[in-house]
Amino acid sequence: MTASTDDHGGHANAKVIAVDLADRKDRGREALWQEINADGRATLPYVMVRTKLGRGRTVNRWHGALSEADRMGIFQSPVREQLRDRLLAGHSVVWLLVGSADAEKTAAAKTLVEDTFKTLRSKVQLPEGIGLPGSELYADLPLVVKFSLLEIDPDDSKEQFLVRLLSGLREQAFEDGEPLLVPVFGRGRALEVIPAGDLTPRLMEELTIFLSKACSCQVKEQNPGFDLLIDADWDGELFGDVDNRPPDRSAEEGRNRNPVLVPIPQGRR
């Protein structure tokens, strides 16, 4: 069985795909299982978590016996609960800071983020036209400009799934002692995993201002970044009753605005 982040009808932003290993038609997944079970020790039922990174790329972030999935906290952890609560409270961008073994670098990264927050408060404005036709407000979420920092202890046993996900995308930098910074927006979507050494106040401002502007994308895959696995009833918390939900405009054409270029550090290879 594989679990990959995708749209679905439940609370966790994941799609569960049941794989029948007796079905020889799916050669790709059969080969994947043979690779996982090369030593013959894997036992069924088995779970693999895969994450979409955009441009059709999918990476395998964790795999193990179904009994281990809950212990690892695939869908829930204290940090993700705080992240969910902050986003639902109206925070425009929540910056995750994965600390490193180098305490001085971690402290410096925290100071950079918190100092930049002070200047951002005066530079980021709510998008024009909010509330007018075409930009109607459906949620009771407070419309404010607010940013926050959420620290993750890499040694916290309850956060190992999240730490492995984020550090795995910047493995060399993390092994070299670099703290990692991750701007998260919307419904738990991470824009990028950025080594602290690559982040400057100007880059942080540009990324935060970009994420705080009105979204022109009607389909999730058009948004940059990737989903974090978070157990949250986003629609229920944001809109309440079904009758209050916004109309589905994903099929409408010609609504996307012109793209905005934002400098992001060189991506993963």
C-alpha cells in the first residue's frame, strides 16, 4: 500500500492506494516491492509514503510495516498540530525551523527570522480588492497579516517523520550542520526547504511577500511546493456548513493571473 499527498474527501491530505502484489499487471509497484523487500524481511501489510514535489516528480519519504506507521506519526505530531492551529487562526506564513546539531547556527537562524518579521509587518499589505466580486470572503478566518516561527527539535521522537521528510530533501546541508527553514502557507503546503546558510533577509522578505499575496491558482498542482501530511478538516474549520463553501472554480479558464518570478535557492538535485 502506498500513501501519497493528493486531494481527497477525508481530513488528512493524502490519497491511499491499495496495491495487490498478486496482480502482475502493475510492474512498477511490483518492482518497488522487490526493491524494498530485497532481504525478505518486510512483512505485509506494508506502507510507503510518497510525496509529490511538482513537475511530475514523486519521492519516497518513508516506508515500514503498517504497525509502525502510527508509531512514526505519519499524520499527526505536536508540531503539525500547532502548525494547523496557526494556519487556521489566520497566520499568513508559518516558518518551520528544523534545528541542527550546531546550536550557534540554529540560534543565528532563529534571530534572522525573528528580526525579519519586524520589518515585514510594515511591508506586507493585504491584497487590494479583497471582498469585492471575484475575491469574495467565504471563511470566518480573520484576515490579517501575521507571521510566526515554529521550531522543531530534530531529536524529538514525536517529530521523526516530519524531520526525516524535511531533512531528506536537503540531506547534505543538514548533515553538514545547517538548520533548515521551511515557509508553510495555505493548507499546510511547504514552499521549499531552505538551508539557513542560503537564507538572507531579502530572500525571506521576497518569499513571504509572495506567499502573502492573493493566490491566482485554482488547482493545487499549480501552486509551488509540496503538501505536509496534516490531519485537519480544512473545509469544515474554514467554512463550517456545506452551504457556506466557496464555488468550485477549478474548471474555469482564463482566471489565472500572470506569473510572478520569485528567486528561490537552487533546488534539490
